Amino acid sequence: MNIITCFKVVPEEQDITIKPNGELSFENAKMTISNYDLNSIEAGAQLIESISGTLIGLSVGALNIDDSKLKKNVLSRGPESLYLLADDNLVNMDTHQTALALKAAVEKIGDYDLILCGEGSADLYAQQVGAQLGELLNVPTINSISKITASEGKVVVERTLEEEVETIELALPAVVSVTSDINLPRIASMKQILAAGKRPSNIWNINEVNLSKPEKTIEVLESKAPPQVDRKQDIIEGDSEEIIQKFIEKISKELK
């Protein structure tokens, strides 16, 4: 089985700072793998360990995703090779443009059986890219998957809903978006990190995948942290009916 696991490169949350005027500063934020996509990479690695095949990592974005530490981080988690569509024309894309860029890269890669995506990205969390990519590729597509098992020509997946768990069989090729409940991403060993440096990375620009420059549809006007609200620290002691009613009245007042 040939699996492509897609991931988004985002600023490291711990490196984001807040300026005195409330604006978010990304100046010192290193680029890292979106947390939700760590689960899709791990899901692909576990599938390849259970069946024969190859695992490829794929990401699209600006030129800064072509980072040596970032590439080693991905390749130490299971993928045998890495493909990056890195071009500064791919900044601030909407979900449809991201899906179009991934489609162009997938078609450049060629043969695949299964494409894995995270349920959303750590920055925007739109939860749309996987579904749109499947539609563009015209293959079976499903999201919110918490378990995958594979066999010849198909995968069986589980989706946990509010009151039931669906078990669904999909013919391959297919696109599957997985939740963060599907696994616990591995921590790479020193041996895996050293081996990652010897695995191939392929870097393309939009011309090499026959992708047109996306039109600008999103403009970030400002990025500000929400205002900080101090706790009121109201304390109501006791367990009498009168005290409980007072507590309910205070909560109701705050919720209005």
C-alpha cells in the first residue's frame, strides 16, 4: 500500500508572544508540524508497520516550510520520503486553495492508495482541506475517523458519533481525515532521528507541479490576543438551599 500523509507547517504556539497593544508576534516563532497532523503521520506509520508498503510525507506552504530541522522531525516519525511544495506564492491560502495545491502535488507524486489528513490545522482548524482534497481527486472521502484497518484494495474505518460508532468500508484510493483520538504520536528515538537525515526530501515550486498562482482571497488584518479577564473570586460558602439558590442566581446573571 502506498500512503501519503499530509501535514501543515504552523508557528510553534509556545514561541508566540503578545505585544503591549495586544497584537500577536510571530517573529521568534519556529515552524513546526501542526499537532493534529502528528496523528495522521502516526496513523500512516502504524498502517505501514502492519502491512507492506511505503509512507510519504507531503506539505504545501511558503518557502519557510523548507527547514532542515522540520524535515528531520517529519522523517523521524515514519515517512520514507518527504515532498514539499514550498513557494512564497502559497501564503495565507484558503482551504480550497490548499486542497488545490495538495492535489497538484499528489498528481506529481503519482501512484497512491490512501491519503491521510489531520482533522484540522492547529492555526485555523477549518476541518475542510481533507474533504475538499478528496472531492478534487474524485475518490471516496471521509472524516472524523478514530480507527483504521487496511486490507487488499480497501480500508475499514470507525467514526465515533454522539450516540454510536460507525464502521465503514472504503474502496481505495481514498482520502481519510483522522481525529486526535486515533493514536498517541510517537517520540522519535535517537536512531530514528539520525536515520531521518539520510531519507530523501523533494522540494518543488508551483511551476514544477503546474499550479497557477493562487488569487489572494484572505488578508490578515490583525492578530490579537483576547482581552484578559481577572477572576472575580466570589466565594459562596455553605450547602443550604438558600446558598445554592444564591449561587444559581449569580451564575445566571453572569451568563446573560
